[in-house]
Amino acid sequence: MIRYSKNLKKAKLDNVHIPQSMIDEASDYSVGINVAELMPAIVRNSMPIAQQQILEPLLDAIQQQFLAFRQVILQDNAAFRQVILQDNAAFRQEIHQDIAAFRQEIHQDIAGFRQEIHQDIAGFRQEIRQELETIRQDLGIIRTLAARSYNFSCKVDGILALLPNVNNQLPVNFPQNIIELANIPRRRCDDILTFYQLDVNGTIGEKRLRIQRHIGVYL
């Protein structure tokens, strides 16, 4: 930065370009002296002292305008830097918001995917249970039909086949052959009828006959 002192002999004005508008404006301070004609003398530092004193207001005006221009540049630079910082902060904020939103979407998608997986597994398990129950029931029906078919042709002293109940369970202490079945006592009849969920009412003969028909025996 060039500093102008009131003693122009110490001022370094070589290679200094002063705009024509400043020279024209400074003519009001030069008391009728043509400033443009005096510029070579100023540059050569050969102007008389009296004329130097006359031009002091011009140099002060130039210095003030230079300082004002420098102040404007500094203010514009500071304002520009502030705008850049604000834009940078806003851009970072947008980036953080976008990243947070993206993470939230990812978490929601993962949660939804997990929920779908759990629902599919639960539905698959339910289907498996239903299929197993159907198979169990079918096996119970097959076992019942097979046991009845065998008992229908069983000899009097032959071993009877056991029939499962509705829960696919086999009876305990069931008569081993037709002879034991024909002579089964009342209490035991009631237990067998209850096991097969049959009617327990009637005479002992009716109860025995009900059990025989249920397991496929026809005497």
C-alpha cells in the first residue's frame, strides 16, 4: 500500500496512475492551477513547495478515496466470505438431513422387511400345523378303517386290533379278543365308551354291543 505524506519530497509516486476523474475533481482545490500539467512535476518530485502545498488537498482526497475504496473492497470481501460460509453451512445441513432421511428410510425398509419375514414364517408355521393335523386325522381314519377291517374278520380267539380315538390315541386295558369283549364288565364298558366319546347309557348288553360295532366286531 502506498502512503502519502504531506512532504511530497518523501512520497514515492513513481509508476502511480491517477485517474483523470480524480484530477478533474481536484481542480477545485488547486486555485486555478492546471493539475494535469503539474502531474509530470509531481512524479519527478520537482514541484515548488508552494505548489506542493496547494496540491495537498488533492493528495488527501486521493488518499481518502483510496482508503474508502479499500474499505469497500474489504467489506465486500467479508460479506462474500459470510455468504460462502452460510451457503456452506446450509449445504452441510442439507447433506446431513438427506443422510438422516436416507438412514430413516433404510431402517423403515429393514423393519418392514423383518415384519414381512416374521409374518411369512408365522403363516408358514400355521400352514404346516394345519397340514400335520390333516395328516394326523387322515392317519387316524386309515388306522380306524384298517383296525375295523381286521376285527371284522378276526377269529373268536384272535387278538383284536386297537382303534384310536378322535385324538389319535389308543386305549389302555382293552379286551384282547372277542371272548373278553363279550364278557367285559359294566365299569370297564363305561371307560371304553367314554374314551371313544360314545353314549354310556343303556344296559350292559347295549354297551357291549355299542363297543363291538365301533371296533368292527359283529357276533
